[in-house]
Amino acid sequence: MSRPDQITIKDTPDDVTRALIGHVRLTLLAAIEQRGRASFGFSWDDHTSEVLLAMVRFGGLPWDRLDTYLIHEDHRRTLRQEALDVALAHVDLDPSHFYSLPAEHLPTAFDLLLLGVGPGGQVAGLVPGAPIPMGPPMVTTEAGLTLTPTAIEAARDLVVVALGPECSGDVSRALDGPVQPIALPIQHALRGSWFLDLDAAEHLAEAAPPDDEGVRTLAIDIGGSGIKMLILSEEGEALTERARVETPQPATPEDVLTAIAQLAEEQRPFARIAVGFPGVVIDGVTLNAPNLHPSWASVPLAERLEELLGAPARVANDADVQGMGVIGGAGVELVATLGTGFGSALFVDGTLVPNLELGHHAFEEGRTYEESLGQAALDEVGEEEWNGRLRRAIAQIQRVFNPATLYFGGGNARLVEGDLPDGVELAKNIAGLLGGIHLWADQGASSG
């Protein structure tokens, strides 16, 4: 029996929309990168209209390079204006590239075709029991304007969304029953990706695959030179190999989020997200990112990631997250990260003292710790002088904080030479990812 390539089931319609937006965005951006423009067709109903609204609010799409086609059996121009008004309320797009079918210039194949499940398994004007129209992509039947199976099959990427208990019987018949597209037209779309909420998936024979690993957490470490991620089990063990891409330059929020979304697709499935970010973070909002870009001021990163990846997200300073992955939990412990910048995290009996930015404090000769030990300083003075500065920094930090243990992590910790003083240890760089599980410590097996 034919089934879609991927079936994603989320708890609520809002969760489905968040997951769907990430998929739509990646698909269209990839098409634009390959061909300069992308074509997006969607059937207009209550479900897909919410997706369009989320796309224009959170999608970060270059609408000037996107041709959007509204598909509805009732092709009154008022529907086009309704959809266009939704988009124009949030983004500045050219109405001449927002079409209501029948359109004068229909693409040979949609780069992405988004379809909803209508009553009785109806889809895009194809109604149950009616003869299957063949030939050109669009035809007019007694039921109205219809997208033919030819157009559905030609779409480069096909997405189906079904929400609510009223869809559950049709979804079950489409995915678990015999293939009878005349009786159940949605079966013309048995490929690509289907996105369902729990109500719509209620009667599926295989509503969700068994999960022997418990809740899977996508751990992300955003750095000035690289973005890393892997999947953690409920116990905090790595389930996948670490994946990495270069941090985009310039490292604006949109470019970094695009890189994260592309890398995250290779890590699915996951139920929640934990992020280490190189700057001050309060309640999921980034206040700064000295080693990324000035535009990171006041970015609701947790919220943006939830919209982009379709899972709840928690974000903390990267040194804080690394510290959570290495500390013993007794006495005063200080974690410093050596990378593009100089991060720091202070713990007392395992409790984080938030927002410590030691890297921007004075160190020696009018320089801060970051100006003395960050990547730019390493490139300027070389490893021998850099190691000498690090020894002097260790002595000063120990005099000021008297930590039971001082940990050094980050990508450049590998360059530390010689024996270290008592109470000083090197942390593995992967701790910046493994520590992410602690951001969800209060949730246990819950995805929040």
C-alpha cells in the first residue's frame, strides 16, 4: 500500500502549523536558491489559511522571488483579495505575483503544493465519486475549478495538512485503506509529507512509531564560527553524531536560523529543543551577541525556533549550557569557554549564577578577557603568547572567585599546553551540546 514519505503527528493544530512552517520555508528557500524563483500553490481552507498567516508572520521568506497560487473550486476574485489581505498585513509583496487560479501563467510543476483534506476526502476541487479529470493542470468541472491529478503528481514537493476529528475517518481510509482515488480523491496525494494533529490521526492503524528512547531533545550550540547539533536521549546521552555547519557571515538572525533549520531536518524526529547561545539570554530573548551580529539585540529566539522547527524550545547562554554538562554540583565552580570569544558561567552548589559576562571585564594592560583570549587575539599573538595569557588569567580568576574547580571548554581549549594548576580542568567541547538536556530538567519526560 502506498503511503506518504513522511507522516508528522503533533499534539495540537498550533504545533502542526509550527512544524509545517519549517518544512515549507526550507523547501521554498532551496527552490529559490536553485532556480532564482519558486512557485507555491495552496488550496484555500481554514487550515491552510492559518499556514499562510504564519508564513508571512514568521517564515522569513523573500516574497519578491515567490509566485503564490491560490487554489479553490470557487475562483471568485474576492477569495484572492482575502488571502492577499492576510499577506499584505505583514509583508510587503508584489500583488502581481499572488495569483488566483485559473492563472494566465501556471507553472509546469509547483515547487511546493500545499493541500488540505476536505469533506469526504475531497482535495483541491476533486470531489468523491466524480470522474477523474485528466489533461491540463486546471480544468473546470460541475463542482467548479479543479486541480487535476496531473498537477498534483508533477509537484516537486507535496504537503498535506489535516486537522481536527472531522478529518480522522478520511485520513484513516486514505492511509490505511485500499487505494480508491475516485471514492477518496485525497489518495491522489499519497506521497510527500503529511502533517496531522492527534485528532486527525486518531483512527490511524500506526498513529505514531514506538519511541524506545523516550523524549528526544535537539541540542544546538550556536558559535561564532560553527553551529553544532545532535539528538539527546531523555537521559542526556547522544543518540546521533554531532552535525556541524559554518556560521553564516554575516551572522544575522535570519541567516543563522536558516542554517539551523537546514541542519535540523537531518536530525528529526525530536520533541523539544535546547540551545546554547553566545550572548546574554533572558526568558528566551537574546539581548546581545558580540561575536555574531548587532541585530541579535532583543530577538525572541526561543519563539522563533518553535515557529521554525515545530517543537518547544529553551535557550540559554552557551557557557551556561556547557557548564551544566561538566560541573560536579558542589561548592563554587566556574566554567570558561575559549572560542571566538570568552564565555563564562558561575555555579554555586550546582545552581547557576545567571548572566555573568566575565569576558567583558578588565584583565590586563587595558584589555578584557575576551580581547586577550578570544580568537582574534590568538590569531594576532600566536599560541605561545596566548597560552601565557591564559596562565595569568587562571591565576587572576582563582584569586577573585576561589572556585573549587575551574573548567575550560570551547573549541580552542584543545590548544591549551602543559600541565594545569590544581583545580583546573579541560572540558570536552561536546559538553556544550550534552549540557542542553539540563534546560529541560524540570520537565523530565515531558516536552513542555
